[in-house]
Amino acid sequence: MIQLFHLYKNFGPNIALNDINLRVREGEFVFVSGPSGAGKTTLLRLIFGAERPTSGHILINGINLNRISRLKLDLLRRKIGFVFQDFKLLPAKTVFENVALALEVTGERRSLIRKKTRQSLKLIGLVEKEDAYPLELSGGEQQRVAIARAIVKDPLILLADEPTGNLDPDLTKDIMVLFKSIHMKGATVVIATHSRELLEDTEQVKIFLNRGRIFGER
Ligand SMILES: Nc1ncnc2c1ncn2[C@@H]1O[C@H](COP(=O)(O)OP(=O)(O)OP(=O)(O)O)[C@@H](O)[C@H]1O
Ligand SMILES: [Mg+2]
């Protein structure tokens, strides 16, 4: 479960998040929507512990991120998959290595790492590009590698930041089916998007952000 209490995040004079209170239950599928600059990325980064709040509290499965040690945060993050809006792939590593790296830090057996990496590359339809380097890929292909890296570790929580922003409509549908199947297996899923298409398409919980505030839910 993800709980946010009176969460504020300022960047200098710029208020990116302004008193966010939110509860995402275990196994829930939530869309966070809102215009560019609304605070969607900031919200996901705070939940991931990549950024500290200016004030307020974030609890992940009851653990307060303000009070957690670096080591415990690293352990917690192994259970959280994050699809970055700007992908954050390592340019000197191949597609395969980029995805496998997410598992290597967990100390899994090499044979298992190989198997799971292939599996997730298959799910996003990029097995044939496993030896390519990120800069040799199209934007949509890079985005799919970022998705594979997030799902390879069977995350309990999947945070995806505009995960279909570079994909065509057919691939977008495929990826949404993939996210729903991960959700069906029990994961809590939070997707940030300003895509009307994604929002219209689903029955999931939707939260609207504007200027750092939640102003609607349905
Ligand atoms: N590292 C930073 N330094 C300064 N300002 C920042 C930083 N990160 C975000 N901001 C500001 O915080 C606000 C929210 O940004 P954020 O990236 O969370 O928006 P977003 O909803 O994800 O937008 P988009 O749809 O364009 O991705 C913006 O005004 C942005 O300029
Ligand atoms: Mg963003």
C-alpha cells in the first residue's frame, strides 16, 4: 500500500507538489493524469524514494521513507519497478544487459537472470534486438526496453511514467494489456499519463493533478 500524507515538494520557489494526500491500496490500478508540469513525475519519483519531500510523509507498506536507511531503501526498491519518462537506459550496455542489470543487483542465479530477461524482452517484443545498444534503437524501442527492465523483477509495485508516450496505438494497446496482466498477478500499478486515449480506455481509478494539487478523482 502507498500512503501519502500532506506531501509537499518545492524546487526553489517552484511548488511541484502542494499538499498531496492519497492512498493507493495493495493491488489497485491507478492512473495519475494532468497537464504537463502538474507534478506527475515528481509524485512518482517521491514514491520511488528517488527524491525527498520538502515536507510530508510517504509510507510504502507501512514503511516511512523519511525514516528509512539507504540500505533498506535499496531493498524496498527491488520490489518496485519504475518506467522512467526519459528511459534512463545505460548507453554502454546492450538491451539485454540493461534489463538483466535490474536482476543482477538482487543476486539471482545467472541462469535465472538470463531466462527472466529473455522472457520480459519477449513480452515487449524486442528479443531480436537484445544485442543492440540503446542509441541504435528508436524512441519506442527504447521505451519498451525501459518497460522490460521495470517488469523483469516481478515488482510488487509498478510505477510507470508516461510509459506509452513514444508508442504507436497498436503497441500502446499491447503494453496496456501487459500492465493489466501484471496487475492481475497482484501488483499495485500507478501510471502517470496525459494520454486521453489511455484514460478513456479503462475502468481504473483516475486521479487528476494540476499545479501540484489533486483536484479530482473518479
Ligand atoms: N529537478 C527539478 N528542478 C526544478 N524544477 C523541477 C524539477 N523537477 C520538476 N520541476 C518542476 O516541478 C513541476 C512539476 O514537474 P513534473 O516533471 O513533476 O511534471 P509532470 O506532470 O511530470 O509533467 P510532464 O507531463 O511534462 O511530464 C514543473 O513545474 C517542473 O518545472
Ligand atoms: Mg512527467
